[in-house]
Amino acid sequence: MDEITNQNALILSGGGARAAYQVGVLSAMGKMLPKKTPLPFPILCGTSAGALNSTMLACYADNFSKAVSTLAFVWRHLSPEQIYTLGRWPLATSVTKTLLSLFHLHNHSASMAIMDNQPLRELLSKHLDFSRIQHAIDKKLVSALAVTAMSYSTGESTTFFQGNNRPQHWQGHRRKGVREELGVEHLLASSAIPVIFPAHKIAGHYYGDGAIRQKSAIYPALKLGANKLFIIGVSGNRSPRKWALQKNKMANSTPSMAQILGQLLNSAFIDNLEDDINQLELMNALIRDLPDNKKQKYSDLPTETLIISPSEELNEIAHHYLHTLPKNIRVLLKSVGGSTAEKVSSAASYLLFTPQYCRALMELGYQDAMWEKDKILAFLMND
């Protein structure tokens, strides 16, 4: 088969159930392109739930429309029970484990976590054939698939990648790239939100959610040779509509644990990616004004970036579907200070793996992508 003619990179950030929005955008793109078109992104970079979506695309790289329809089927039929289980007394159990660990009485083979994501392992094993990743690489449909996790041993943001012979690895300040054959453990590690889900062991080290220490979501794509970036975000913060509606609200009470958790998750999953995008856009604007003889110095920096982000606030959508969560999850959120729906919506938006919420986000993603159809097609056709 011919060599890959473009180095487009698809970057899918984390966000738990919010990643359903990414599937809606991808579904729209599947409709825009002719049937049986190969994957238009030879470089795939995913973190947390975005890593799950990226891996599914790599497994069906020979047929993009089939890949996105398979992905959409899985997300449309998700339920919390397929992702995690929750004990009867999750907070009491977690506190007990923490106290025992202080006195070195904790069973170190069991991770401290409120939820168990063993059901997710079964779901991934059912729908993903990891041998297809190397098959896609051998057929030159994929240059690289990258999955990022955070090492609890070193604190490094570690990107595990499987791909062609370039590069072999990389090492930077608190981040590194490791060439490795990817499997279910890498996906579980990348999506293991600290305290909520247990850490996962890979080659003697425990790893957690890749968004936690990820200084730059686009960095792995650049190291893997990307020259164009297609980014699907899970935040409506970049929408001018939100800026116009933004108001400074006075707080009537101290923040609850649920509110704090929601902001911490936003900081991990959203803020770094948005900072990346803003810096890249600024750099490209400055480079465009340079003389031609100086532009060559920055030739490796992607000059074309397309970002698709939610046109509506996902927290508000989550607010309407809180009732679809299992009762024990609603009790848990209420027990950590979420006395009102507004206080728990942000945190819940990451855990709402219910068909109703996921389908609402997929429909929004589909609609947003269709609004940007001309830009998307121009991005894909301009190689």
C-alpha cells in the first residue's frame, strides 16, 4: 500500500461521559465522507475516555464510517453498570482504607477508590480487537496511536504509543513517550480518575488518568510528526455565546465537595487543552507575520488547527439528566455536599454514562459538526 500522504492528527481529550460529544462529531464526519473511506487521521492521540474512542478508530482504520458507527452504537447503549460498580457504603469504605494506610495496615494490592471499573474492562475486551491496531499500522492506514496516562511512581505524564518506526521514544520535563504494544490495561490506566477509579499497573508501575499531569494535550501529536491538528473538545468555554451570557454570581454558601470535585475535574480535563489551543493560535499568528526566511525555523509547528467544541454548556445538559443516574450514585453525590442539582451537575457530567445523557451529547456533537461542515471538509481535503 502507498505511504501515508498526510500527517493529520486527531486529538481527543478526556472527560468521562462528556466524550460522547466526540462521538457525535465523528459520526457527522462519517456522513460527510464517502462510504468505506479510510481513517482520515493517521495520528491518533487520546487521553482518558478520549483514548477509548481513539483506539476504536484505530481498530477500524480501513473504514471510517464503520468505525464511527460502531463507536456510536457502543455509546448509545451505555449504562453506568457497564462502566463501574459502586459498593453500598463507598465513602465509608474509602475512608477506612485511607485510615488503614496511615498505619500501614492497608492491603497494598488493592487500590483505594470509590468505584470499581471492572465492568469497563469487560466492555473494552468485548468491543476492541487490539491486534487490529498493528494490522492498520502495517497497512499504513495509521502512523501512530498514542494513549497518555500519569505515573504514580514518578509523576510523569507518560504517553504509550504504537506506530511506525518514528520516533522510538522521547523524554522531556515530567513527560515521556514509550513505544509499546497497546492493550486494555493502557486504556484502563489512562481513564482511572484518581480516588474515583483504581490505579492500574503496567510494567511494574501504577498509572492513573492521563489528564491529571498532562502539561500539553497536543505535545504527543507534535512528537509523532503531526503537521495538522483536528481537536474535539468537551468544553463550551470557547463559545462566544457563553462569553456573552457569562455572569458573576455571588455565592450564598461555601462550596460543597461535589462542587470542588467538579472544578478539579474541569481543571484536569479541560483547562490544559484550552491553554494549548490558545498558545498554538497565538504562535501561528505571530509566525504569519515573520519574513519568509525566518518562517522556516518554525516549519515543524502545525500551521492548521481545527477545533470543534460544544455550542452548549454540558453541565446544563447534565443537570437535566441527573435523574437517570442510579440511585446509589445520586446518594453518593448528595453525601459529598451536593444538596442541589446545580451543585452536582459539573461532577455528574463526567459520570453520567446513561443512554439519555450520552445520546443528548452525541446529538449536540453531530449538530455542531454539521454547522462546521465546510471547515471540516476543507481541513480534510487540503493535504
